[in-house]
Amino acid sequence: MPPKSKKRRDGCPLCGKPPSVDHAPFCGQGCRDRDLLNWLGDGYRVPGPPADEGAVDFASDGLDSER
């Protein structure tokens, strides 16, 4: 039998507490902010091979060039 998770299926996706109406699906502003920081800090990245850096050409001004 797999170990029980602390998160509940119908609760906050981070801590499992009941969701708040104002912050759904999270329980509060703290878990909502923590989730945003995970997205911004690549906490939800999927491992894989490095991207092909030569696939996109950038102009000297930093904008994508039109091919």
C-alpha cells in the first residue's frame, strides 16, 4: 500500500487544507504566493534535454529577427 499523502484530494494543492473562497483552489494567500514562486523559480520544470540555443536568432537589439 502506498504511503498516505498529507494533501487531501479536495483541498489546497500545496498543503491539503480546505480551500478558501477568496483564494481557490488554495487555502490562503500564503499558499497562493508559494505556488507563484514555484512557477517563477522553475519549481515545476520538467527535466529534459537542453533547448537548441541556435534555433532562434537574436538581433543586436535583443529582439527576435524576422527570417
